[in-house]
Amino acid sequence: MPTTDPTPEERAPLHVEVVRDGVPTPLDADEIRVTLPNGIVVHLSPGQDPAGSVVAEIPFAGPDADEFSHFLVRPGAANLLFLNAERHARRTGEGGG
């Protein structure tokens, strides 16, 4: 059956399964928000590549925010990567250093 590539306005949802105690619950979502143990919230959404991709984003609090977050991506194997997120205090430029 032929398929057409969705335009950005009509992107196909992400098909996910949330697993709790070994029981999967299937869901379709436009965006998935994951709160990491350190409190950073990562947003996952469909990417632009019609062959399949996911965009991972930590929302930006703005240029005047006291903190900023960033990703650390470490390879594990050909089919595995480790995605960490860290939060850092923004340097003010005052007090030297």
C-alpha cells in the first residue's frame, strides 16, 4: 500500500508504548515529555525526515534565565546511545573568572 510523506503540518504521530510492570500501553502522541530524575524535562517530537526521526529538545528558558540545560550524547553500540541532560548556572560575567 503506497504512503505519502506527511508535510510538517500533517505529521504522523509518534507511536509509543508506555510499559509499567511489564504491561505495555500503546499511545499515539504529537509530543512526548519525559521528566528525568534531575527534574529536566525532555520533549520528543517527530522529526522532518520522512524515513523516520525524532527531535529531542530541552525547552529554552530565555537569554536572561539563571540556568541553562544541555544534552550529553554518548554512544553505547551500533543500536544504543546514552542521552543525558545537565543543568548549569549561567555565568554573569561579574566577579572575575
